[in-house]
Amino acid sequence: GKRRSRVRPLARRAGAAVVTLLNFVTLAGALMQQPRATRQDSLNVAQAVDSAFAKACELSPRDIRWPLERARNAYIFDPETEKGTCKPYYEQVELLAEKDPTKFRTQLLESYKYLGYCYHNALKDDTKALEYWDKLLALDPSDTNVKQLSDYVRGQKK
């Protein structure tokens, strides 16, 4: 006999939200592959990618991938972490990842590192920066860059 596809009934039950989510994620992926001749081209593409991932976040708010992709994409707007552009996205990643720190260890490490740098560089709040770096070092004591920076900031605070 004929095998029945499980995809069609599953898609029908999932509704338009899944199709729309996949459309936005596919769009973001396609945009990220676009050639960029100038910095402004890169910023324009990054803005369009952010809009697609923002919609993915809206459609699937408990999926850690989308705020993480927004954070990574937003880095182009603030590569030196002087404005904290990625902060709200990494905070969202942190919130989602802390629900299952074993499963999302890598995402937590990335979030803690960025948030520590953000508080140190952009927000000039070394107390909060050290909180994030201490969380990171509790998960990964082998991160020598963060350890050195943390020790340096602690030395400056004395």
C-alpha cells in the first residue's frame, strides 16, 4: 500500500504559525548570505535579519535560538560593546538557558561573557560585570581571558 505522509497532518495541526516561523527563519538565513560591498550594506542586511528573527521570537518565545541569533546579529551594530546593543537579547537567552543550564551551558557561557563585557564597557558597572564573570567562571573555570579581566577589575576596585 501507499505510505501516508505524516508531515501534512502535522503541519495542518500546527497551523500557520509554524509555516510563518519557518518563513522568517528561512528569510533570515537567506539575508545573512547576501553579499555586502560596504559597511552600510552590512548594516542594512543585519537590520533586515534582525526583523526576521524578531518575528521568530514573537512566534516562538520559548525557543532559545531566536534571541541568541538576534544577539549575534546585533553584534555588527556594536562590535566593541560600547553601547550594549546585544544586551536585551542576551538577557533573554540567559532567562531561557537558566531553566536548563546543563542543556544550554554553551548559550549561558556566551551570554554571561557578553553581559559581563557589556556591564564593564558600555554601562560602566563593574560590580554587575563581575557578577556575570563569576557565573561564567563557575561554569567554566578554564576561561583564562575572563579570569584575567575579572582579576584586573577586582584589583582596580581596591
